[in-house]
Amino acid sequence: MEQTLHESKILITREASQAKEFSKKVRELGGIPIEVPLLAISCKDTEASQHIFSKMGEFKWIFFTSANGVHCFFTLAKKYNMKQLQGQRLAAVGHKTDLALKKYGYQAEFIPTTYHAEAMAEEFLQQFPKAGKILLVRGNLSRDTLPVEFTKHNVPHVLLEVYETGYNYAMKGRLNELLTEDLIDFITFTSPSTVEAFVKMVDTIPKKNYICIGTTTEQRATELGIQSITPPEEFTIEAMLKTICNYIKKG
């Protein structure tokens, strides 16, 4: 594979277990990945979860907006002895979330053309105006775009919170050390949560080249005062790295 990152040092801020794939792709392109996981993800179980799983047959659709949601949903399903879904149709926010579903033997019937919640709500309601009752699988920091849109259009839905995202403050010292010593060329954000964690932990927001995975993440970065943001054409890790390669090529 052509080496196009030219040993650029790429800061990867996503959760540790998800950073490995990102790092591998950086190395394949001749870059140097620097993993500083600013988030900690953990599955959660509540009495509400148990009740929802006992009523799973009521739902016509299940919406997944992250791979974390997929993993934690099926972790709970196993705990509650739900060996398979009960005929529900599945929706995924993007390709990576659908890949996570495939690992459990399922496939999304609906994926929006643009990988963010606004497009997901709009396109889904256009294609399935009478969808029936929907289960929204999410985390504690998930945005309210989908439930707001479903409420606006009188679509019955229930929220199922299956994981928690926390800030990994153990990385604060390492992060500021790297930035102070100017050891980073590009900073990547793969969710609004990574942006928020970054801003909370840095002593000052450095003037660097920032690559955000999509418009939602870019918007949050802008709101928090980050400049020099470059979004990829597609909302994937591969597209993020392609954007960096093009930036380097242009000099």
C-alpha cells in the first residue's frame, strides 16, 4: 500500500478497544498512530432494561446508532436469555454499526445515505411513515435528535440505554504532555464525546489540524472553540485518513 502519511503523528482519541483498528490503518499508510483514549465505555443494566427485554415483542423496529450500542444490546440479550430477535426490523446509523450487527448474525434493513442522526430520522420517516413502535438503543451521552423527531411525528418509541460513556481522566497528563512538546501533527475526533473530553482535559486548545468524522462531530468541535477543522467526504475512518493524506499532498 502506498505510504502517503509520511510518518505524520496522528492522535487517536477514541475508546481504547476501538482505537486498534484506527491505528492499524494509520500504520498501513505510513503514519505514526498515538493512542490517547479519552473515553471509557461500559455496558449498563437497569430494571428498565429488564422490563424492556421482557416486552421485546412489542417493537417493530430496533435502531442502533453506534457499534457500542450493538455490542451492549446483545450482551444484555444474552443475560436475559433472548437467543434471537423476535422478527424486528433493524436500522443502523452507518456502515460500521451494520458491521457490528453482522458479527451477531443480523443485518440492518435501513441505513441512511448520510451517517448522522438528522438524516437517519428524515430518511427513515420518508421511507417508513407507518413504522410502528421503535426501540432506540443508545448510550448515556446520545443526542436527542431521533427521539425528538419521532415525538414530533407521533412515532411511538422507547429509549433503551445500554452503555455509559465516561471521560478517561487518566489520560489527561499524557495528552497535555504530547501537545506541550508538539509531538502531534493531526488530531482526530470520531464522536462529539471525544471532542468534549478533549476540551475538558487540555490546558489550552492548541492550534493543530483537526479531522472530525462527520458534521455532528465537526459542529460540536466548532461550538467548543476548535478551529482548523477538516471533515472527510464520507463519515468513516478510511475517509478521515484519506483527508489527511490529501492535506499532506497539497503541502
